[in-house]
Amino acid sequence: MIYLDNAATTWPKPRGTAATIADVLSSRGANPGRGNYAMAALSSETVYKCRCHAAGFFGAKAPENVIFTPSCTHAINYVLKGVLSAGDHVIISDMEHNAVTRPVMQLARKGVQFSVAHVHEADDEATIAEFRRKMRVNTKMIFCTHASNVFGIKLPIDEIGRLAHRNGILFGVDCAQSAGTAELDLRTLHADFLCMPAHKGLYGIMGLGLLVINNDIKLSTVIEGGTGSLSGINTQPEFLPDRLESGTLNVPAIAALDVGMSFIESVGRERLEAHEMSLICRAYDAISSMPECELYTLRPQSASHVPLLSFNLTGMPSDETAQRLGEREIAVRAGLHCAGEAHRAKGTQATGTVRICPSVFTSAEEIDCLISVLREIDQ
């Protein structure tokens, strides 16, 4: 199978991932932080090792500023609902995934105001001006995606963060499509919160997200429960990470994330991004030469895009194109990709798009095979 659905989850995983998970289940399977015996200590060490690794990977101030969540969606909800209350105003973009849009809509029912800033592809100044125009006296937060999961368009998050902080506004970023390939270093990046999944560009597995906090603000809790600490009191602990980590952590997924980050470091983030970008440009150039193919973005560039591409065959529903590719053992994603706002911005809400996204394991020959099959389908 030629797997080009890496924007949904990367596959295959790095060598050693499966063996690490098996080792956790066989020798480190106790509940971390809740037992004073050897296997519980090993489990706790697994969690702490990965927490420290992630803190260094993203430039967090301290390991406890890395919060493990069940998913990126949970991390985003923790931020939005932990910061915003009735009377506050938040700005999002028109490239957002439903992981951002739907929590904001729910908060709007409770009195939170919101505005949507239009993203200008490859024009950072115009995009920043859009966010600036949406600011109000009661704007408490800007929260936006780093890169569209439909069109791969990057937002200038460092500049947006500078704008936010100059005006006393918090800034949060959905890094679902950029963590692992784009540089995200909180020692230089002007962001208060980074939210990301483990199972995409970080080459971990499903069932784990990360929230990396870059300020001293105490988020209101969305989930409360057992933390293995201060068990004699009925209120949530005040300190991190326990305040935001109720329930048993997904230790196998945490161990797999540790492997994934080590894999990225061994390959080199820049080398990984360059490989994926060369493949997506190879696909773009070939598709743009096909008269019956529709593309919706400029030719991808590292400064303005992540390695991800949406297209359609003229007159063919996106799901039919994906099905026909699937019959030829080429795995892609079709439809609205849980991002209705992005499709409305680009005028593709009626058709959806076919989305392709390579990984470090994708070859140029596989891209060429995709193009060859598309030409057959298009005849």
C-alpha cells in the first residue's frame, strides 16, 4: 500500500516503537505514581523521561509544563475552556479544524465573544493585519492553527504571538499539522500554549496529546479526578502537571512518543521537512500539469506551507476519487477533513477535497505512482 494519509496519522511508525510498547506492557505496565513497588517506579520513570524529553524538544521552561492529554483536541479544550469566560473575546482564523471551532462555538453559547480572521496565503503582513483588525478591548486570547490540515497553509504564528503579547493578549496554537516538521521552540516563540497530538508528525501512536504551557497562568480545570497526589483533599491540586492530568496516563503511548521524538532527532527535523516538502512539490508540479485537476493553493514552500496538498479531479466528487485510488492501494483522505471553516474560505465546502500528505517514509516513486494512477482515472 502507498500510504499518503499522514495528516491524519503517520504510518508506519519508527523502528523500535512496537517493541517499546510491548516492553511497557510486559515489564512497565503498572500505574505510574500510584505504587511504591519496582514496576510502578519503572512506569513513573517512563513518564518522567518522556516529559523531560518533550520539554527539551519544545523549549518548555520545566518538565512539569508538559501536560499529557488524551488527544490534541483535549489539549485545545483545556486551553480554551480553562482561560475564557463570559464577556471575554477570542480571535480564531478561518483555517481552523473543528477541534478549535466547536469549543469556541460552545463557549459562545455561554457568553464568550469571538471573531474570525481571514488568512492570506503566503502574505504574512496581510494575515497579521486581519488579526489586528479583529482585536477588541476585551480580547483575552488569540487561538489559531499553525497550519491548515486541509490546505497546508501556514500562519505566521511568531508574529501573531508578538502582536498578542504587545497587547496583553494570550496566544495559543494548534500544532497538529506542524509538530515534528516545523521548528517550535518556546525559548524564542511568542506563544503561551502549544497543543499537539503524538500520533502525527511526532511519530507516536494514537491516544495521546500534549499541552505545553509557556506562562504562569493557572488554567481552570475542565477535568478533575485522581492524580496520585494530595489524595486526602477533595479539590484538584494547584501545581502542574497534576492539576491538568487526572486519571491514569497512557504509558504505552507516552513511551512510543519518546521513541518518535528520538527518531526525529536522529533524522534531523530540517532534513525530514525538506524530504517531505520535495515530495509534495513533486506532486504539485505533476498535478498542476493535468488539465482536469484542480489545485487550491500556491506551490508549497517551507516558509508558507507544510508538506500537505489538497486537490480534486474536475467533475468527480472527492470521495469517489479517494475510493478509486484506494482500489489501487493508494491511501488518501477525502471530504471536509473536519474543517468546514477552511473549506468555506476556499469555496470547496460543496465538494470537499482529496488530501495527500507524505511522511519521512514516503518515496519519490510512490508519488510518481500516485500521479500515474490519477492520470488513468482522469481519462
